[in-house]
Amino acid sequence: MATTKITIKPRSYAKILLHAAKYPHCKVDGLLIGKLSNNGRDGLATDAVPLFHLGHGLTPMLEMALSQVEAYAESLKLSIIGYYQANEQLSESHTPDAFAIKIADKILSCNKFCSLVMVDNCKVSLSCQEDALVCYTNTEGKWKKDSQYSLEHSKETLSTLAKLMTDKAYKNLKDFDNHLDDISEDWTNANLNKLIAEAN
């Protein structure tokens, strides 16, 4: 079976970690959208869409979110190419749970590509000294650590995230839970995307 790999762009990385920073007491998750290349074997995650900090496992909300994010991605000529999760317990760290695997399997069955991205809580800090993501790829039906994963412009990306953390940019992040509480909340995070671009 051909090896697959994921590259994560700075905006995607920042939004994953800002989502975790906004709700440090909760499990958070979201989707990665982007482009595929190399006959669908390589993924470039250009953006992250924060989904939940409360609604894990609630199938109707998840189905609604997946449908809306898929339509949003298609409008940009992109696809859903991954799922991310940050566990609430340090002890759980970057181990995918059954829910993460179920969602990643669903994305893989629909799109033929999915990266399962976990936040390593032990590496999360305000100074952002090291890459805090661990990526998994599906090999022969099992999710295994992806040795091909790369963070684009890693040094600059970590520096940008440190600035965003210091500025408490996570207060501007809106996830799908926020949108369900108040439909005026923008889960595409257009304002946050501008802040990330300006911090680069």
C-alpha cells in the first residue's frame, strides 16, 4: 500500500492549538480541510475548522457539522482531509480514542484520504517551543503514527503561534458549539484568520 503524508500549513496549526488553549479543561476537536496531490496520497491542510468542546458523540450535531463543513470546503474547491482532537487529560495525551477513530474512519471512507491529528498536551505551552501535533495515518486498516507528517515553515509557525497566544487570540476563536448556541457566531473564523495572517 502506498505511503500517505500530511503537511499542515500555519493557519491550520494555529487554529488547532488556539482551540485547545481556549478550552483547556475540555476535549476539543475539529476538521482539517485542504488539497490532495500525488494521486490522492498526499494532503495539504490549508485550514482547520473547530467543531466541538461540549458536543462530542452527539451524532445529529456531528452530522450537521460534517455536512456544513463539506459544503464550505467544496465552495473553496477543497476537501475534508483530516480530523483533529485534543484530549482534556494530560495522561491521555496524544492517544486517539474510539470517537476519534470512528470519525477518521468515516472521513477516510468518503474521501479516500484522512489524517488523524492529535495534540500532545505535554508539548503545549505559551512559548510554543516545539511542534505539539502527532499525526496518524491508516495503514492496512490500523491507525499508526505518521512518520511523513510535516509542519510547514515550522520555526516561523511556532513563533507566530507564540505571539497569538500572548495576545490571547484564542478568545476570537469560534467553534461549531458556539455557532449552535448563537448562529451569528462564525465557525469559519474569518476574523481569526485575519489575525493569524497579520501575526505572520
